[in-house]
Amino acid sequence: MTTAHFDMSDVRRLERHLARSIPRIRQASRAVVARGALNIKNDWRSNARATGRKHAKHYPRSVSYTLTPFGPDVISAEIGPDKGGPQGALGNLLEYGSVHNPPHNDGGRALAAELPRFQAQVALLADRGLAWW
């Protein structure tokens, strides 16, 4: 008969580290999502202003964002024109175009610009949360 012995000290140390890290990572991840949403909103507004649409000069001000938490581990950001805002109802037409108007893709470009920055911040959070020795 063979007897095996295991040293669980590293496992217990990892357990303590994760117990301390999870609240910090939750808070930091909410900040990353909020910053990303703000960046997208600002870039979207800037993109919309740069096109110089005379018929929709108030449209950029209608772009906003809302953060919604879904429990302690999930947060969502909704970014786009507020249909109740000045010219916000033009959002679909301006963003996606129509038979007579080309799409401007202001929001799509803002999202594409933010995506690599957002992914880098999430990767950094994961690295910090898992680094324990």
C-alpha cells in the first residue's frame, strides 16, 4: 500500500488571495465598464459633430449612456441616442441610413475605437486578480 501526502498550503493561500481580490476586481470592473461607456459616448458625439449635418445639429447631444447592474458580477452599459432627447429619434436613420441616405456609423466607429482599450483593461484586471505570488 502506498500513502500520498499533499501540502495544501499553496491552495489555502490562493483561496485567501481570491477571497480578498474578488471585491476589488468587482469594483474595478464596474469602473472599466463605466469608463468604456463614457469613452464611446464622447467619441460617438464627436463623430456625429464631425460630419457637420445641418439637418441634425442637435443630434450629438442626444447620445448618452446608462449603466445597469445585474447582481454583483454583471454590469451592462447601454449607449446611444435618447429618443426623447433633441433629435434623438433620428438615431436609427443617421446610424444605419435609408434608401436615400447613407449610413454614418458614428456609434459603430466609436465602439470599434474603444474595444481594444476595453479588452486591454479587462485583461489587466484578470492578470491582477490571478497574480498571487
